[in-house]
Amino acid sequence: MLLLSMASCACKSNIFLFHDRYLGWRCANGWNKRNNLTLFLSSLRASSQTPPQGDGAGGGSGIRKISEQSSWEAKDAEGKDYLYRLGEEADNVNITVGARAGVIDDLFTGGFLGKDADVVFDFRQKVTRSFEYLQGDYYIAPLFMDKIACHIVKNYLAHRINTKVPLILGIWGGKGQGKTFQTELVFRAMGVEPIIMSAGELESEKAGEPGRLIRERYKATSQVVQNQGKMSCLMINDIDAGLGRFGNTQMTVNNQIVVGSLMNLADNPTRVSIGQKWREADVTHRIPIIVTGNDFSTLYAPLTRDGRMEKFYWQPDYEDIINIVHHMYAKDEISKDEVQCIVDAFPNQALDFYGALRSRTYDQAISEWVDEIGGCENLGQNLLKRKKMGELPAFIPPKQTVENLLEAGKSLVKEQQLIMNTKLSKEYMKNLDE
């Protein structure tokens, strides 16, 4: 039995060796010849009688190559062995290495679907954010536009400006003042395709993962500029929610690594490490970073110091609020004077309050529409099935009037005051201090 298994293994090895040599012979001699196997056996018989000379390429090294077209001996940009470098970089997860022309195994890369075997890889890797969903004419505050445009342009021209340019722009202010939405409007107007992160990505069950993610996103943004020729930047929303210290909250290792990564990027914006060995050719484009938040005093102070982060406090003035709300109600044919009347009726409210007014006026129309399709009792069945079959009745939006908006605004203000005055936590915890 042992002899049979050894013979079987030897047979299999010989079959694989024969197949590899046959593939190399076919590539070297053409794919359209007749009786390829017969010709190959003849050449194999002749080569077995004549000792090999050189490496198959005319050299005298004694190393025989499979084919002149093989690229298994490929070198990287620094002239080092490509396969050896890939093995040395333990964190390399590039799944297209074996399918990319000019890198490894050129032999099996065809030209009929392009030079990459995975032709849709680049489309799956689109991580930038475009803003096609922002349809309509929205108002952009001139001060907001100037600040973001100036920050982006300064960073793209940093090598030509003889001054220190902060890499990070921190936009902060009260809740619901439209910081993120105004930023997206500026991106759309300027043709910028950013990579956007949220505060929820700044923590992970794995130590060091969020910091690595920021460095990878920063490097990916640089590749967008280099490969696609589009302006881009890295944006982190609500950074204080992920990195800020509130009361007795604990500072984790990931918080420290994220802060350290951002500080290092601000000090060395063209050299980014993601765990690989440093190489001289590994230089990244300088990419501006924009972060938003409500209270930057909760962040680590050295991160927000001048030279690393430029601070911009956003508090829309009366004229900005009127213009923004007027554009918000443009489809409802609400005049600018009527908008001014609504804003004056509810002073000291954030911009999202006036958007909630419009949403509240839809409640009655939606309740009537639900009754029309069968009522709340059969809502799940009718809504899902009739939606799938395209049999839902058309929803007619309500006619917006100043009276309806004012009535909705009063109900919202009443709920705000109820939350502040009730404080049910005092009922649950009798010993709670004021």
C-alpha cells in the first residue's frame, strides 16, 4: 500500500509538471498551431537528449525560465523582488495582485476585457460621496462658502505658499445649524467628491482599528486626486461625539490612537503609514481634512491648537436664516415676507426647527392617506403588497400656509418646553441633585 501511494503521488507530481511545461511551451510557440501536443512531445524528447544551455533567454545563469512571457521574476519600482516584498508586508490585502497586467502572471491576462481580470474592481471601490440627491436651488451662506473654499485651495497650494497652512478645518457651533448640510452644498458647488466618515467609526472592538481606518481613508482620498483628477478631501462628522470627553466618560486606547493619527497627519500630511514598511516612493498628496462638531472644548487640546486646526464658529445671522428658510420653502410658494414672519414668531431656534415645521404639516395628510388605503389595522399588508404591485394611491402633499406652519411651530415649542420642565428622571431617582 505504501508503495502504491508513493507511486500515486509521484504520478500526480509528474502530471502537474508536465502540464506546466506544456503551458509554457504553448505560450512560447503560439496558440494556433495544429497538433500542439505532438510538436511538444517532439521538442521534449529532443530537449531530454540535449543538456540545457543557459536560462532559456540566452544567458548563462543556469536557471531555466518557463517562458519569455512569464513575469514571475517581476521587480517593484525600487528594483526589489515583487513577491518577496508582498510576503514581507504581512498586512497586504490587495486581492487584485494576481490579476493585474505587468505585475504578476502576465501570461494569463487577456486584452479582450481590459488588462485587469477583475474588470469591476474599480467600480466596487468607489468610496467617495457625490451629491446628486441634492436636487434644487439651495442657499449657501457666503461666509461659509469662502471659509471652506479658502481652506481647500490653501492646502492644494501649500507647496507654493511660504507660510504654515493648517491641514484640518474644524467647523463647530450649536446643534441643528446646518453645518454638515452647508458643507455638502459647498462640495457640490465646487465639484468636490469627499470621503466622509462619522463619529461612529472612531471606536472599535479592535485596538488601533479606527486610527488605521483614518489613515487608509486619507490615503484613498489622495488616490482619488491622483487617479481620477478630481478635487477631494476627508470629512469627519460630529468628531466631538467620538473623541470628546463628557463628564466621567473613559478615554480609550482607540481615542488616543485616533487623536495621534490626526495630529501626525497635520504635522506630516504627505507621509502616511498604514502598517507597511516605509518606502521612498510612498509619498501621498496633501489632502485637506474637514471636521464638524458642537463643542471642540471637549477635544484633546493639542489637536485643536493653531497650526494644526483652523477653527470656524458657525452661527448663521438673521439674514442667513431668512435666505436658507426661504429656499427651503421655495416649492411651497411661501414668499420671503411670510418666511420672515415665521422666523420672527419663533426666535432663537435652530435651522432644523424650521425644517421640522414643514414635516409636521404633513401629519394630517398622511393620516388621511392611511385611511384611504385601508386604515391602520391593515396597514402592513396593504402598504407592502400594494407598493410592490404598484397599486398605491397617489399621495397629495398638503397646501402650505403661514397659519398651518405657525400652528405646527407652536406644538413643537410646547414639546420642547415639556421636555425641559418635566424631567422624569427626578421621579425615578429621588436622590438626584439639582
